[in-house]
Amino acid sequence: MSLLVVGLSHRSAPVSVLERASLSLDAKAKLLQDTLASEPAAEATVLATCNRIELYADVEKFHAGVAELSTLLAQHSGVGLEELTPYLYVHYEDRAVHHLFSVACGLDSMVVGEGQILGQIKDALALGQELHTAGRLINDLFQQALRVGKRAHSETGIDRAGQSLVTFGLEQLAGDAPVAEWAAGKRALVIGAGSMSSLAAATLVRIGVAEVVVANRTAERAERLAEILNQSGGAARAVPMDEVAQELTRVDVAVSCTGATGLVLTVEDVAGALGLPTGSAVRTAEAGHVPQIRAESDANSLELHGAWADNGEIAAQAQPRVRPLGAGGKAVRLALLDLAMPRDIDGAAHRLDGVHLVDIESLADAAADAPMAADVDRVRTIVGDEVAAFGAAQRAAQITPTVVALRSMAADVVANEVARLEGRLPGLDAKQRAEITQTVRRVVDKLLHAPTVRVKQLASEPGGAGYADALRELFDLDPQTVAAVSRADSLKGGPETGGPEKGPQADRDDTDGATSAKRGRA
């Protein structure tokens, strides 16, 4: 096993760098295709969330792999290699396994113990399967990571040590008040209908908001999410994206998490929804030394700006909002939670009177002070045990083709010797020939049993990789025969036999024939 991970996360890089380095779905697909096309990598997948971007690959050489994966990350993220390099971390072999298992358990999350990462790991595996870039190692690794994460959550109280980013973000908006008390009677707008936005909408219903309005560019998804929320006892409705401006004048809370590459809500948009003069909003931002607001040029953004301008008078006459005291004792008219990376809501909006904005960056600061639960130590023990077991299984699996080739050679020897015996003793009847053949096979099996069992045990221990080479040398095994067994084993061990820990797209054909063939030739 030569597993390598190169990446950056909220622990190694500031949010501003993570934001710029974020990958779209197309960029992730191209990154994986280019990784497999590169010389050092035999299989790969990418784990990309709002808090981390990690490229996992099975590589032949460590230094060449690090150089190539780092270059590819820089190339596809759009952040120059020189700028990106100080924020990158590298894990290799068992340390790479330990890292992913820790991530799966929520130990490396911004909010320790959160469980959303399991869904994101499933998505990373599904992407590798769909693109045929995930071979045996990546499939085994990610499926086991899912099992380890579930074990940690079921056997410990790690859930008590943390919570989802959604819950944590809402608690930051609530301040000192209990989140349910803060939410009572509020109207909420959720922009987006993906996994994070869906979780946000469900959480808002659970904590008791009066109404949830869902806006999404795909109307069917928004309507489906609203239907689910209504079935769960909430009051929800879906609206098209071009009605966001109008809805923003009516709600008390807005949560946004879309895949947009530009801003969904600018500081001017928020000011317009509150009936504040647009020029005042811009001057406020400039006074706070906030970077200049990005210009929006697409037709939909122009349409939204027009809607906000038309609704300026409506906003001024809107029904008064629930107005608790926010940070610094300022009355909050509109609470904003931005869970997107890159950000959906202009950071300058928090300087507007009556606005309380919580985004990924402020969540990172708040999470740094969150207390760690005692169960974290138990999870770390589970991770350590699982890493050892996974490494042993992988090392043992690496010698299996050599053992199979040895037994195949022994079977050929038996067949040849029995044929020679039949030539010398043509008078043997069928029963005698069968008895002799069975006796010779038993002798060979008994001679090979103890050495092959022992060599598997030795190979599973750290540093046991050399036993396969020793076995090949001692018995003069044909390397091509061993390679053929490895290729066949890889094809049989593809993701379609991986068990129940499949991603949401498990019904897709994910046989990794091309990847397996490449590994066999390596």
C-alpha cells in the first residue's frame, strides 16, 4: 500500500485561502482525471468540503507523488503553487489512513464530533466510483472509514462533543439565549436545496421557527424540500430565486449554502431588503475597510437588483421583525448564516445596522474555544485500533497473489509428476491413479500449509512487505503469474462487492478495470 494524501483544511489554511481554492464538481472531475493520467498515481479520489480539500491517491513513489499532487491541486484550485504550498499537509501510508479515519469520526472537523462529514466521504467515494478513478485501495479505505465513523458515533458520546455546523451556527446567532427560545416565532429563508441547506431547513423546523421559505435555482428541488418539511410537521413553502429579494424583506433569519461561484447576496442586496439607503451601505463597508464588493454581471443578478430596488418601499413598510439584542447590544433585524465556501453572503453585510452575520470564518473562531468531551479520547483509541487492523489487512492482502501463485505452481508440479507416473506405470487402474494423485496433493498441501499461513501472519505486521519478495525468490515464481493474479484479484475486489457502505450513487457501474490494469502493469 502506498497511500498518499495531500490537502489543506481549516486547521492549516485561513478561510480566505480555502474559499479561493474551493473546487466545483467539474473541477473535481478534471482533477481526478488528470491525477490518474499522471505517472505517479494508480487511483485517486478527492474529498472537498467547505472546510477541507484533500486529494487521496495510490502512488508508486512518495516524493514524485507529493510533487505531482501538489501541482495538480494548485492547477485546478486556481491558487498558485507558491502561495498554496505553505498551507498544504502531507500524510503517507498508515498516517494517511489515520488521518481519514479521524476525519470520518469528526475529530478533525471545525466542530468536533459533527456527523455531516460521513455523507461527504460517501460523496467522495461515489465520485471516484463514477469516474472509475477509485480502485481497490481507495474503495477499501473509504468504505472502512465510513464504518469507523459510524462505530465512533454508536459506541461513544462523540456527538456530545460537537454538533453540525448548522446547529453551531444557529447557536452563534442566538447568542446567550437558548436557540429554541431565540427561534420561536421567527420566519426563515433558506437559499439552496443541497445537503447542507436541507439540513439547515430541517434544523430550523426542529428548533421551532414559524415558517421556512426555500429558494433554489431548480424549482423542483425547492418544492421537494418544502414538501418534506411540511410532512415532518413544519410550515414551509418554495419560491423561485427571483423572489429572494421580496422574501428577504419578510424574514428574520436567512441561511445560504449554494454552489455559486459568486456572491448570492451582496451588501447592497441586504441593505435594500432592510430599506437602508444603498449609498449608506457602501459607505459603511468602505469605512470598515471591507474589500470592494464584487460586480455582478449575469442577467439573473441584474434582475435581482431590480427586484430589490422595486421592493425598497415594501421593506420599509414590512411587518416589524422579532428584534432580540445581538452582539454588542445592537437590535438585530436580520440574522444571516452563510455556510457556503466560497461565501454566498458579502462579509461587509455584518457592518450594516441591524444585521448579524455568521459565516465559516467566524464559526472557525468560535469553534476554537469549544470544550472537548471526554469521549474524544475513546474515539482516538478506536481510530488507532482500526488503523492497525486496516494496515494489517492491506499488508496481508498484498502477499495473497504470491501465495496463490505458489500454490498454482505446486498444483502444476503435482499434475506433471502424476502424468509422468502414468507413463511409467500404464497398468494402473482409475482407482489407483486417483489414490496416488490425492496422496501427492496431500503431501504438497501439508508441506505448504504452515509456511503460507506463517508468511501471511508475518506480512501483516509492520515492515512485512518484504516477505512477498522473499517468497518469489525462494520458489522462483514467475512475476508475470503473480501480476496476473493481482489483476484478477483487483477486478474481483472492485466497488461492486464492497458491501453496504456504498455512497448514494451506489447503483452506478463502478468497475475500475482500466485502473486495475494500470496497477497490474506497475
